Amino acid sequence: MTDNTLFEPYTLGALTLANRIVMAPLTRNRAGAGFVASELAVEYYSQRATAGLIISEGAQISQEGQGYQDTPGIYTQAQIDGWRKVTDAVHAKGGHIFLQLWHVGRVSHVDLQPNAQAPVAPSALKADTKVFVNNAFVDVSEPRALKRDEIQATIADFRRAAANAIAAGFDGVEVHGANGYLLDQFVKDGSNTRTDAYGGSVEGRARMILEVAAAVAAEVGAQRTGVRISPINSVTSTDPQAQFNYIAEKLGEIGIAYLHVVEGGRGGPHEAAVFNYAELRAKFANTYIANNGYNLELATSRFTKGEADLFSFGRPFIANPDLVKRLKTAVPLAEVNPTTIYGGGAEGYTDYPFVASNHG
């Protein structure tokens, strides 16, 4: 058995996590009618409750915030009730779970929007990507720029969604500010050409994500609030180091519990682009969660050097509900079936095997 400090408890705010291994948010497109987390989701998350912390798949904060079919929401009572079954099941197994608060911004399609309206964005610039809607991958729709009063309404939606998450029994929330979605769109000058207070400078482009984080922290408590960022993926940024160092410093002043960082290109090597994550981490005083392509060896190396506090694993948790045990006992990992990642039922969702008990 591996004796490694990654498997020792860790204090995160008021929580004592069983270990330093985090389940990263994973979109699975299996919500039921009304975008409610399904009964299968109850089983899926509870199977993975041995993670030190589970961060749920993104839950849209409003219908406007949805970008893919069959993703769950957190803006109706039925959605709150559905998530309550998930959190109860995770807590019954001794786990901890945060809900990721999601607004996709321009990464959407008119067929998903209220009254078939155009998706919203900081600027009317179309994203070069596709979304899954009507059972097919299609180009995103042309967006329109948010007006100032709409920005304030969106911040209020984040705040309300955070309150709903706590009402649903979550231990906290993660503000999704990564991977080319709305808050990331504001941060990066490749998608934000505004000339008002929400654009035009490092401080201006950071304003939206910082105001959302502050509003959420005020609503549910800073120690129950995390933020996810991705400095160098999805959308171009002229000077990502200066931009994200500033954001990290200001988030630290708000006092949020953790900063969850997608390091390197999405799903790619950490060396794909030049960015100093140690410098970023030095700007943020609280817990730093490292993400992107980690295995036990890399996580152990980074942890030993003091380069991160917690490590989040994504795809390995899909095929390995007992990932923590497998890592601790050096049992080979099961492989993900790529055809069942998005959408469907139990296959490729709740039917991946556990390690036999004789593995310790």
C-alpha cells in the first residue's frame, strides 16, 4: 500500500477532507426533464464519495446560461430538490460535494435559449466551437453583447444559484470562470472588446469574475466559495500572466476557500504554453487546486515540492468510481469508454466496476 500524504486529511474552510484528491467537474449530459439531476446521478456521485471533495458537473444558473442539451440547472425548486437527493447520498457515505455554478455565455445555441434569443457574451463575437443540441454537434449561434443592467442581473443569478445550492445541501459552490465560458470570456481580450468598466484593461476585464465571486461569497460565505480559472486555454489573452496574477490576488482578498486552476492547454500537456503557475499561486493565499492531466506520480511530485494543496482528477473518475483506493493500492485504472461520456443512461455512467475487496 502506498503511504503518501495525498491520502491524509486536509482542512478546507470548515470541512475536513478525507484526502487531497478532488473529483473535477465533468459534464455528462444526463439530466432529466426540467434539467433536474436524475436518480442515476444520485448513484453516480455517491459511488465517488471517497474523493476528498467532489465538484459537481456544471449546473447552469439560468436557462440563459445553458449551452448543451441535458445539463442540469440550479434555478428551479425541482432542480434544488433533485440535487438534494445527490448531496444526501454523498453525505451518507461521508463525502463532501460542491456545486459548480455555470453560465456558458456565447457557447450556446438559440434552440437552448429563452424565446430562441441570441446567446449573451461580453462582446458580439462568435466563438469558434460547437455545442451539443438536438442530439447533434452544431456551430454556436451568433451572440449579442450584454448591457450593463444585464450584467448586474447575471451577477444576481449567480448569487441566487449559490443560495439554491446551499438549500440543496451542497457544502459549497465553485464559480466556473474557466474554459471559454461567460466569466472567462470577460477576462480575456480575445473575447472581450468592451470599452466600459467591464473591459479595456486588466482591471476592467477582471471586474465581472471578481464581482461574481464577491457576490457569491457574500451570499454563502467565502469559505464555501471556490473559483475555477484556465489562464491559457480556450480563448486568447494578450498577457495572461498579468491578467490572472491580478485575479488571483483579488480573489485572495475576497477570502475564497480555493482557486481551482486548469494548468496548460485543455486536456493537453502542461508545457504547451508559457505560464508561471508558481507565480500565480504566490498571489493567492488560500488553497490551490491543480488540474489537468494529473496522475499519482505527477501529483505526488508537485505536492512534495509544495506546488499545490489539492489535485483534481477528471476522466479517471469517470471509469474509476473508487479512484482514491486504486491510486492508494496501485491497482491499474479502468479505461473510459469514450462513446458513453456524454448522454445516455447507466452504461458508462454508473456501471464501471469497483476494485475487489481483497485489494485492501
